[in-house]
Amino acid sequence: MDKQSTIKHIVFLVPPNTTLLTTVGPLEVFSKAIDLFDSGRGNMNFRYQAHVVSMDKGKQINTSSGLPILSEGAYTEIDYPIDTILVTGLGRYLDPGQKGEMLEWLKNQSGSIRRICSVCSGAFVLAEAGLLDGRKATAHWSKNEELSKDFPSIDVQIARIFIKDGNIYTAAGITSGMDLALALIEEDLGQSFALDVARWLVLYLKRPGNQSQFNTYLDCKKIGHPTIRKVCEWILDHLQEDITVEDLAEQAAMSPRNFARVFVRVLRITPAKFINKLRVENAGRHLIETQLSLDEIAYHCGLKTSENLRRQFLNFFEVTPTQYRKSFQSSLSSLYDAELK
């Protein structure tokens, strides 16, 4: 590499008791990119340099799994220009005084940082620093309701994998931090280079940022309310049919009005939106796992027509069904090819 090449400093700002994978997952993605740089791949006009720094004053960062991280030092010791910063979760175990100093530092730095990112509950740190005001953002699915309640000025996107709003990126966590890191690398170096990184790590190149964080089918099995769980399982077996609130209320042995009220209270979503979400997720699995046409998939999943399927995918994922299928299937075939070499 030319000695005049620019260094893009990627800083992982890590709090005490962090979830290990929220840091080491995206760190490994950038580390593999650095390995590929060193082997002659990529744009030789710059290279990444990754730094793990502590939110508090000590070098050792304890993690929730018990395996500590040895950082290069505290954030206060940074003496280089930060290109991208990733704040990992959790950030709630800091001494209040130290936390206030860190938030002030982050606010002061934010104007000169090209990309500001969070993984998992790291979104709360960005929120407390005022960096998410008026923006779309996400966190881990179990924390999104709390994020929305504590910071009403944030447009919290429930169940999104990751979101870009301006130069602010928020990832759901835990493994979605790796999806975000790949997306950042693709922004800088293009799809081909990012695909090389994904191949080495045996990852999908791209999950759409607003793909659901969790599989609604599996989520149905965890519903605590037995009647609503039974109804949801019934829906899964009848997606191809026209389903009304009256049909669901009959399954629950309730009046339609009372059923709709209970359903929203338990799942925080209307029955119609829940059914539509299941249909779109089911269509996504068909797109990845089968070679059925769009019309066939729309019919089997209860979306009726390929045009409605397309409209729903643009609404949920901001990509067409064809782009969704191509993204996943090309990534899978590339990984299989890599394993055969």
C-alpha cells in the first residue's frame, strides 16, 4: 500500500458489561476487510484501521458473557480523526458522572465524524446525546418500545434490522451489527469487495436493512395469551384464504370488537397488519427457497397478485420481490461457490 494512502479510523466505543458479539461481530467484519486490503484487494487510496476504545477510564472491558475485552484505551485518549464510530450496547452501567462526560464528548465529536452508528442498545447512547432527535432509528426488538417511550422525538422503527438516516446508522443487534458493517464496507468499496468479506466469514452479503428482526412464525409460539396464540397459529394455516376479524373472533369465541381490542393489547398490532406481515414474511421465504413465479407466490401466501406482492415488498423492505430474491440467492450461491474452491 502507498504510504500516502488515507487511513479511515473505525472506532468501536464499548461500554462496560457489553454484549460481546455486538462488538466483536462487526469488528471481525472490518478486520477481514483489512486482511483483504493487505493481500492486495480493494481501493489502495485508503485503508481501514479499527480501534476498540472503552467508554470508561479502564482498558479492560467486562462483557455480559464473562469474557473480557482488552481495549487500546479510553475514548479520551483518541488523537486521530474518526471516520466511523460504532457505539455498542449496553451503555447503562457507566457511573453517571463518567456517562455525562462521554455524552458531551460524543456530541462535540459528532460534527466531524462521517458516520455515527450504534448496535443494539447502543442506540440509547446516541439518543441521550441528542443525535437521534427527529430521525428514524431502531434497537433490539426487546428495547424498541422503551426507546420510543423514553425518547418520543425519535421515529422508532419496530423490528428493523438496521436503518440509515443521514449519516446516522442504528442496528438492531446482536448479529445485525455484522450486517451493518458489511453495508458500510459496501458503501465504501462496492458490492464485489463486500462479497469477498462475506465469503470469508460465511455470511450473507446483504439482508435488507428493514427486514424483520425476528420470524413472526416463531414469535407466535411465544405469545403468552393462550387464546391469542391459538388464533395466530390458526392464521398461519389459513394465510391463503380471505381472513376477517369475524373469522378470528369466531376462533377465539369472542365478539369481533372484544377480540380486536384484546389482540391489539397483547401484540401491539392490529389483526389486519399482523396477517399482512405474516403473508409478506411467508412470501420472502418462498422467494429464497423456491423457484415459483411471483404470481404463484402471491397466490400461495394470500397476497393474491404479483402487483400486490410487489407493493407490499416495497412498503416493508424498500426493494422489489425480484431484487429481494436476487440479493439472497446470489449471496447463497456465492457462499456455496466459495466453499467448493
